Amino acid sequence: MAARTFSIVSLLVIVLAPALRGEGPEDRILYPGAARMSFIGPFGGVDNAIHKGRFTTTENGILCCAFDEGRGLGPALGVKAFFPVLGVFDFSPRLLYENPRGEFTAFLQRYPIRGLGNTIELVDLENKLEVDLHVLTVDLFAAYVFPFAGVYLAAGPSFGFLLGNHFFKRETILGPPGVTYLDGTTSQVMYDDSYSLPSTFRAALRGGIGARIGLSHRVYLNPEILYSHPLTRASKEGEWKYSVLQGTLGVLISF
């Protein structure tokens, strides 16, 4: 009986000794944020760009159209990393390509022309503009990581560098009936090229929420939603600015 008691006590000591020394296995299900690991990986998603602020376009130096509000969807692709720096905080730099598109409708224009019987008629013209901005963006975030479910809040400065742009403008005669361009049509492409209006640099504050969902010991799924608030104008002239609501999905590798 004494020998059996001694064996049971010895077994308990062997099993419990690592835990008593703080060396027990980590519960990665209940406390997935307890392990302070570094991550890196690609991500992709959609930018929902919201453009505001009046700006104008010109043709051959002549003021043409005034635009005010627009919005559009474009891709966002990049790579991000997370590095533990202090307690529950991570440093999260990102490098990405963004395409904050915008579709605008100009203020209605009305011009006098000579119609039938050499009488003066007013022609209503509608101008629609599609803008593609190709931007290389650098984000420098601080992320607060909650000690459950891998959820985090991230925020920081965002710097955009214009790689290129494309403006496509179409003008349409709305009325009166029977009025056309010289070729007999009521709609014409007025511009289809890059344009000098957009600013080459953009600064913003961006922040939002994300999660690191473990698929395996080293691979994590990373959904994220961010919103950017502009600090600078998108145009060299006028008050054009744009904010972006961004939704992405990434894959992170821990190391």
C-alpha cells in the first residue's frame, strides 16, 4: 500500500512540476492572443472611395466643367506585417497599391444656340467624368491586440504617392429634342487621357478593426475593415478630397 501511494505521488510530481515552474502548455484556444508572435503576409480587397469638394476641368485653357461629389470602387492589394513592440501593442507597417476611383456628374450647363427659324434656344448639357487614380500607399500603424479571438484595433498615418491617373469625360445633350452635334449624335467623348489636376502626394489618417484567425499553428486568416480620413487635397487646385472605406482579406504567416 505504501509503495502504491509513493508511485501515485511520484507521478503527480512529474506531471505537475512543469506547470508549477510556469512551463505548462499554452491554451491557444482560450487565449489566442497570449503568444506575442510576429506576422507577415499578403492581402487584397476593395476600396470604396468617397470624393468630395468642388474642382473644375479645362479644355485648351478654357474652363469647362465643375464637379463636386463622386464615388467608386477599386482594388487594393498589398503586403502587411505585425511586430510586437510593447505589451499588447504591435507595430504594423503596410505597402499597398490602391485604385480610388470616382464617377462624377458635373453641374448642368445651359448654352444658347440658334435653332430652327434662327431663333435662340437653350441647350442643356450633361458632363460625366470617370477618374482612375493609381496610388502607392505606405501605412504605419499601431495595433492594440485584445487578449481574445485575435481581434485588434489599428490606426496611424497613411501616405499616398500618385503613380498615374486617367480621366474619361463624356458630354451628352439632354435637350431640347432634335439638337445634335455636327455628326448627328447626342453624346460625345470629350476627354480620354491622363490629366495634370491630381496632386502627386496624399496624407491621411487611417484606422479600423481586424482579426487574426488561426487556421494552423503558423497560418492565420486576416479580415480587416479600415477607414481613411484625408489630411491633404487630392487636387492641385480646388477643394477635392477623398476618403476611403477599405475591406480586405489577408493571409498571415507567423514567425
